[in-house]
Amino acid sequence: MSAAGVPADRDDLVDREVVLRFLLSAAFWLVFAPTIGVILSIKFNYYDFLGGISWLTWGRLRPVHVMGVIFGAFSSAIVGLTYYMVPRLCGVRMYKENWSRALVWVWNLGLTAALISLPLGQNLGIEAGEFPLWANVVIEIALILITIQVIVTVVRRKEPRIYVTLWYLTAAYVWTVFNYAFGHFILPYSMPGVNNAAMHGLYIHYVVGLWITPAGLAVIYYFLPLSAQRPLYSHKLSLIGFWSLAFFYPFVGTH
């Protein structure tokens, strides 16, 4: 039994190829998106850097950096680790495992096309929600399918106890499915003026607090006990943290 309470022989439950493909794609986005950020930082001081080409201007490249970091580097890594952590914590293979191999390509090709479209001027004008409508449909479908996989796998688990990583990870996907739909399919089309600005703050607030935060904590709660070779101190305390986030964060008001 490992430090996190996961038997060491559960590697056979994991589709290693899917995990590696998502993590390799995350590594690529982790280099690509911050590189765009470096170019943007140069343009702060040398505004004519790269000339006057429209698709290399600051306003066209910044969303490539922001969306590339959030949905390319971070989200791709989380999805890859999801396919590693969930089967091992549940004691069963991922539900509809055949979906996963297709989702690697759906996710990355959709993301690539979306990031290419931004410098070409296709932009919804919502910070952290700039992808054009067609790209949002692809990404939303991928998020829904991954969420279904996670939820059903947790329901079908052999482990009687739901470890805190599964609490945070499942909630992160459910919250993000709804928040992504709100920010990309509702906000740009039905809320004009000041209301749009206020609700946009809410959307981007939730990207940080209901996706990046719980998904990141899920990874920490899984790998920290393994790294320390010690069981998690107070599982009850970790669930107090989870329910505090669930009950209080969504109701703090607009950004």
C-alpha cells in the first residue's frame, strides 16, 4: 500500500498511452504559451517589435498567451493526470476508456485551431473566453465527455471511501462544464453593457476558483503524500476545505 493509500499494483488500470499523450501535449503548450508571453513583454517596451503585421500585434497575441496557459498548459496537464489518478483511486478502469484516445485528438486539434484563429481576428472579446463559437463547441463537448467519464468511474469505484482528490477533481469538472458554457455561450450574446462587465468578472473568477484551484488541489492531495511517503494528515480536515470552497467561493459576488 502506498503513502496515499493506493495499492502499488494498480498501474494496470491506467491507460498509460493516453496519460502520456496529454502530458506531452501539456509540455508543448507549457513552452508555447509562455513564449508568447515573453514576446508580449518585449512589446511593452518596444511597441514596434515584429512590425505592424496585424496578427502579430499585442491585442491579437495576448489572448493566445492567456488561453494557451489556461486551457493548453494547465488544463491538458490536469486531464492527463485525471486519467492517471481516477482509475487508481477508484480501483476500476476509466469509464468508456475508448473515448479517451479520441479526446486526446479532439482536445488538442480543437485547441490548436482555436489558438490559430485568435491572431486572425476571431475573438469573442471576453477575457479568458476569447475562443470563437465553433471552437467553444468542440472544447465544451470534450469537457462534458471527460466529466461523464470521471463521474461514472467514481460511481462504479471499488473503493468504499472517496479520497479528497476525487472530491476536488469531480467538482472541478462539473463546475467548469457549467462555467465554460456560461462564459462562452451566454455571456457574449445576452448581457450587454455594465452587466456584461460584472458577470464577466464572475466568469473569470470561477475559472481561477472553480477550475484551477480545485484541480490543482486535487493533484497536490494525490502526489504530496506519495512524495512525503506519509499518509495524508486528517482526511476530515481536507473535506472541510473542500466544502468551504464549494459553499463560500461561488457566492463571494462578482469579481
